[in-house]
Amino acid sequence: MNRRHLLVGGTAVALAGAGLLTLGLRQMGSMEEYDSAVAATRAALAERPEIRDLIRYATLAANGHNTQPWRFGIRQDRVEILPDLARRTPAVDPDDHHLFVSLGCAAENLALAAAARGRAGELSFDPANEGTVAFTFGGGRPSAPALFDAISHRQSTRSEYDGRPLGAAELRSLAAAADTPGVDLVLITDRSQIDRVRDLVVAGNSTQMADPAFMRELKAWLRFSPRQAIETGDGLFSATTGNPALPSWLGPLLFDLVFKPDAENDKYARHIRSSAGLAVFVSERDDKDHWVRAGYACQRFALQATALGLKTAHINQPVEVASLRPELAALIGVTGRRPDLVLRFGRGPALPFSARRPVEAVLT
């Protein structure tokens, strides 16, 4: 083949590659489409909502990897929230601790939404079978308008905050909102203690990123394009963490190239340094009932933070890596107990909201 044919062939390959890239960009969808789809899941609750509307608000709760590991059963006098074990994340959460925390978060949203519409009720946990959280209509806590109003605005905001400290009144309101029987909250605002937790986060992140099973599981829940995130309605969409949206075929390739321990550890260190403080939730007992209670407390804390104009984000590596839990427990003065969750909080920018599956997909 002569030089002219080589040049022509090279041009054809280049044009074909450009065409594939253009097609991929068209097929990835737009952020406008994504924002519209997400806005529908966060629409204002009707004054006389159906039970399905209350469940929609329940699904806006925090949950690990945005797996939404819950199923809802509508009964005559109650709504049951069951674990969806098909959505387990065994590498990061081998005993389903985070899964049951997520059920508690969803149950708290449900209770707040029902109370706000005049249908207050009580939450309970039944350990039978795999374990079920029940919201039974009648009685229960009074309405908490500020927390209810925050449900559709709360997000896990994985970005740098502005570093400004909170006032004493703000810290008291966060602690009061999280007050839950069976769960202790430890607030950390001292910079030296924050730095020690930062070191545990970095150590835990390094351990997790060195685990091939953890990395495979994380990657399986990543969503790179708006259309992919809309179609699945779950997972960690890159745009919600401040990263660019990409074609779904290109995202995994770039992820492998740029997702490295040093860069991630530096990011976590910056994020923690920019935070006003940290919140650690510690249950009195290490069982499913108390994991659910930790979810109640965590969700109310995050909603109160949202009501105050604050952002929160989970930094759970020191509780996910079992070997680091005793050091974290000793640091916060709860030696011998298992810390459940670690959140950072502060003032920061809003990012795109995470997607949610339709209510029909989570009903039993």
C-alpha cells in the first residue's frame, strides 16, 4: 500500500472515530433532561397525599451508593419497609449494617411526611425474618415542619465547603434534631480531633481502594451519563460529585485512568479540612434495631443541617474498615462500642441531586 492510501485510510479511521464520539455524545443525554427527571421525584407533596406519595418522599432518604435497598409494603394501618437484599453491597457492607441504616433514614422521611400532612404515626422494628421497619398510623411525634420542608432539598454534597465554623445555637439545633433513644451523637469541631479522623478516613480509603472486590462493586454502581442515570434511577452519577458527565462507554475507561488512591486521599483531606465539623453516630447496641435507629438520627441531623442552609456528606471509611473502628471509638470516647456513621458538615455549594427509582419499582 502506498503512502497516499495510508493517509486516506488514516483519515477514514479518524473520521469514523469522530463520528462514534459524536454519536456517543448525543446518546448520553443532557443535564437538562436529567434535572427534569429528578425534579419530578422531588415535587412538592400534595396536601392530601396518597400513601404512594408518602413513599416517594421516603425514597429521598440517604442510602449507601444510592442503591435504594428498600421495598415498601402498604398494609391497612401501616407501611412496612423491608430490606431489598438484591441491592446489597457486600464488599463495603458485609453485614448489611449500612443497608439497615438506610431503612431507618427512609422510615424517618416517611414519618415526617405523614405527620406534616396530619397523619402522624409511630416507627418500630420487627427483627423477624430479615427485619422490617414499620410505620403505623396514629400517635407518634408531632409534625416538624422545618425537617419536612428539608426532605426534598437534602443531598449528600461531596464537595469542598467554605470552612467557616458554626455557632453554638446551630450546633445545639443539630444535636437536638438527632436526639434518638439508643443512639449517641458525638460532634467534633476541634481541629486537632478533626485531623485525627481525617487520618482514619485516608487510611480506610487506601485499604478499600486496594481491595479488588470493593473497586468492582463501586464501579458497578457508578453512572456516568445523564441518560444512564435516568434509566437506572439509582447509583452514583458523576455529575452529583462535581465531576463531568461522560458517555457511558467512556466513563469506565477514564475512571480506571484517574481514580487513584493518592488523588482520592488528597480530595478527602481537602473536603474534611474545609468542613465546619464532623458528626459521629454511635448506637448503644450492635444489632439491626439499633442500626435502624442510627438511620433515624442521621436523617434528622442531615435534614436539620439542610434547614440551616448547611451541607453534609458521609465519610464512613473508618466504620466500614473494621480494623479502624476501635481507634475511632477510642478517639471519640466510646471504647468497646461500634461507631455507625461519620458525617462532615458545613456551608457549601449545591450540586445536582441524585436520581431515584419510581415508586412502582419499590413496592412489594
